[in-house]
Amino acid sequence: MTLAKDIRDRHYGSTIVHAHGCFDLLHPGHITLLKEAKEAGDILVVSVTDDKHVNKGSNRPLMTLKERMNVLTALRVVDYVIPSYAEDCEAILADLKPDVYVKGDDYDMYSLLPGEQKFMRNGTQFLQVPRTRDSTTGILGRLKSTRTPVVQEWMDAFKKQHSLAEIEDKLSELSETQILVIGEQIKDVYTYVEPLAKSPREYFMSSRAIHTETHQGGAKAVIRHLKPWVSQESMLVTNKIEIMKQRFIHIGSGTKLFGVQALPQQILTDEERVRLISHLDDLATESGCVLAMDYGHGFFDDNMRQALLFSGTFLAVNSQTNSANYGYNLATKWPRADYACLDGPEYTLALANGWKSISVNQLMLTKGAAGCYIGMDIPSFVEDYVDGVGAGDALFAFSAPLLALKAAPEVAGFVGSCAAAIQCNIMGNSKPISPESLWSFIEELMA
């Protein structure tokens, strides 16, 4: 029997309240939440995320799981403290079957993880406690900073024009926004290897395969980032025929050694393409924003582009040039867009081939380690670099719908740049950017 089941059985007939979180560096906001949670029932059970699954950025948590549990146990309002060894607390919810589940009001039903939502729909009451401005991340941001002088100077100027409340309000508007993400989904395969030596009879290096991970990349990664934020009617339109990109990575250093791509000649059948185009106008019109993820692998044709161009819906285009289509998949294929996101070489190639950037209402130029430009320069906020795969997609995923909601370009660019910085600390698209990690990152920069 698990500890959660034992608590449920021991207090049969009592109103059990469950709060879950990291609880790293306990602060007044935590105390307020726990006091109100206790007032909602008879028994307050607090589950604490283990160190491995804390998703608060680099060098977190500050305290170990045992230390965080000991601090909570000392609080009079808390009856039980139990550890959670998973990304969410679904298993604990299943065993505890609480009457009330408590979170801060920066969460709503739709921003809860799927495993949590399931229990709210099955009878557990969801209680939102008004959040204070206190947060561990914000406190740390005031106490210490590893920001470069360039980032610090930019943030000082940005905070004179924009507040944390303004950013929060814009992000909350996403929950009412229906998004259509359309484009290629890509299966990213990361194979970690240990180099051996040169083959004694042939001229190549051998490696021992250690393990392989498969990530959901391309358009699928974008919708995963956005799903906790946007309307539940938001959808992904993509290919069923698989595109696979495999990278072989040195197990010790994380260095990419080489890559192999499996690119089918056709990723949509003729029947699928005709059927999709016939419905595309309705799909786009029903949405508040269309994100076209054009990786140049054959998903988009001229008819599909025209349908999106004339739908009247806010159209955001990410037209990428990569090793499989260099010089061919240019932004010139998109004669108009409300927002386009390109890197320097993509922009140069498009201009050299007659593309007119004046046909784009808002243009984002990404500059790698130098940050990005959207009417003004925004520095890179990356502190701990692990892998750059998906960073541009993360930036685009958040900046595009915010621009559709008429956020100031520098606000959309700032939020997108925060998402890109978090993505750079994740290996590939192994996990989406969580609302908690993005908001914590923004809070620390705005502190």
C-alpha cells in the first residue's frame, strides 16, 4: 500500500485537501496557499516534486527533496508531506483521491497537466488560491544575477516600458485564442554513442550505441509548447508519412557527431492534399492565428499557401532553410504574411531572390547567440546551453500568437526569447516548455 492510499484509508470520511509543487525556498506566497488549502478541508496533504523533475531552470532546486519536505513538515497547517517521483502527481492523485486539489490562480483547469485534469473532471474540486507576487524565482532574481551587462541594460530599459502584469495579461489572453499549427512534424532520433577506434581493415571509425531517444519535433513540438496556454479547440494539421532526422551524439560530451535524414519523396498523398485544401479555408477562418511551419520537406504547395494567404486570418510564417533544402525553400514562396520569422542567411537568400520584406507586417530576424531583432535588438537570455535544436521554433511558437493578440513587438519578442533560452537548456525536443518554467524564467528576468 502506498503512503497516499494509507492516508486516504486512515482519514475515511474526512475532507482531504491536496497541494502539489516544488516548494523550493519557502516564501510568503507558499504560506498563503497552504493556509487557504488547510481551511478548505480537514486534512492537508502536500506532495513535493523530487529533485530530478523540478523544472525551474538551471541550478534548481536549491534544496534537496529531503530538505524541502522537512521544512514543510514543520508547518502547523500541513498534516502530511509525501514525495512525488514523477513529472506530475497523477499517481498520487489516483491513490489519495482528494476531495480538493489546490493550486495558485496562475493555473486554471486548462493549464493543469492532462493527468491532473482527469481527476478534476471526475469529482475532485479544483481550488485556485490568489497568488501573491512572491516567488522563489523572483526572490533569487533580486538576490543574485548572472546576467551580462548587455542583458541587464536591456532589461532595465524594457522594465521602464513594460510590467510583469502586462506580460501576464497578454499570456492569459492565449487561453481564449484558437490556434492552427500547420506544417511538417518531424521524428527526431537522438542516438548516443561511445566512440571506439578505427576499423583495423577499413577506413572508418566505429562507435558503440549506448541508447536512443525519440522526440516529437517540427510542428508537433510547436503545438506541444502551446497546448497548455491556448484554447482547447486549437489543432495541428500535419503529415502522417514520417520524416525522420537522426543525430548521433557523443555520450560523454553531448557533441553531435553526424546526422542521417530519412526524407520521403511524398509526405502527403494526392488524396490527402486535395482533402486538406478543401477544408483549409474553414480551418483557418475558425482560428485566431495560423502558424505555418514550413521546413521545406514538401508539405506546402502553392495551392495550400494561397488558401492560407487569402483566409483573412492572422498568418505567421516560419520558412526554414536547412541542410536538405539549402537555397530552395525560400521565404519568396510566401508573398505575404502578418508575421515572418527568419534567420540571417534565410533573410539574405530571400532578398537576393526578389522577396520584399515590406510585404510582412512584422519581421523577426534571429541571430543565434546575438539574440534577435524585431524592430529593436533583443539580446539572448541563454545561460546554460545544452542544444539549439527547437530554439527558433520555441521563439516562434510564443511570439506569433502574442503578436496576433496585438502585443507590443518587443513584448512578443521578449517572451519568445525567454522560451528559446529555456529550449536551449533542453536536449532536443525531449519535453515541451512548461507554463511553470516559462513564467519562472520571465519573473526572474523582470525581478
